[in-house]
Amino acid sequence: MRKVIAATFVSLDGVMQAPGGPQEDPTGGFEHGGWTFHYFDEATGKALFEVFEKPFDLLLGRKTYDIFAAHWPYARDDDPIAKQFNSIAKYVATRGNGKLDWNNSRSLGSDVVAAIKELKAGEGPDLLIQGSSNLIQTLLRNGLIDEFNLLTFPLVLGTGKKLFGDGAVPAAMKLLRVQTSPIGVIMATYQPDGPVKTGSFALPDPSNEEIERRNRLQ
């Protein structure tokens, strides 16, 4: 059984849009592209590389795929992430018949949910989501994400595509591990932990008997 892992950069208010640069994804008039740049220190970089240490295949939405395909094949030969991304399988949620020219890329077809369920049930490494906010909403609606590896940056963006957007459904989360970089980036891993449990801190209403007892004491 393969896990689907969402490895995502988010702001304190949950925005995940265009963390890497101003032109990465300006849709919706987003003006803060590249918001993670000044927060990367040694600890944050180390946490990011740890995500890529275990074997994985990539699971990508079409917009993120196009961004990656325009960058990683042309990165330096000694870049370990480029070498890894260029060689592994890339499964892409895409509409239409647009070409997927990046090495080892394949479309998930017209029924993305069914395709991912089939991948999860099969043999192979875990499926790592990078970016791909629209795809994440589909997976959230269908309960297909097994783990969230979040790097939360100490800033508020106000607007932009959110990790838990239109596809979010109520769910409890279990914290598996957490660490914090000196500059304030929180690196935490969660897994879904069943439905939300509710309760109340309100004092219980006194019974009629208790009310009568109190009245007698007055």
C-alpha cells in the first residue's frame, strides 16, 4: 500500500500559492510570489532534503508540473534534487491531451480519483505531492491524503490559494513530529486521525433537586 504525502509550504494563514518566485503562479492577482525566499536557513534546507531521502514518485497537478518541467530538466547536473526529480515517475492530473515531455511522466487520465486509488493499492514508493493546490482539494474531498508534511512560515499573506480550501472536510490530525528553525519556520508532520471530537467546557445545569437544596440553605 502506497501513501500519498502532501509536502507543502504554507503561511500562517494557510496560503500555499507561489512560494518559490514572483512568476510562479500570479493567478488571481497574487502579488507575493517568492514569499519563502528570505526564510530559508540551514535547518529549513535540511528538513526539506529529509523529505526527499526516502524513495518516492511525484504526484502533480498540471500547473505545478509545467513549472517543474520548465526548471528541473535544466538545473545543474550536480543538483541532487534535480537528478532525483528528473529520473523518478511523475503522475500528472491534467485535462485534455497536452504533451507531458518531462522524462517518465504519465497522465492520470480522466478519472483522477480512481487512478490514484489504483496507484495507492499497488506496489511502489510513496506518492509525494508538491504544490498542486487544485489537485490537493480533490484528494482532500476524497480522503486520499495519508500524511501532511508542512513547513509553516512566520508570515501572513491574506489572499491566495490555501492548503485547506474548498476541498477541506472536518478531520482530526495526529502530530507525528515537529521541529522549529532558528528563523521561525515550523516543520511538522501530521496524519489524519479520524473525525473531529467535540465537547463543552460549560458548567452543567444544576438539577431541580440541587436548586431546591440551595434554596433551603439560603
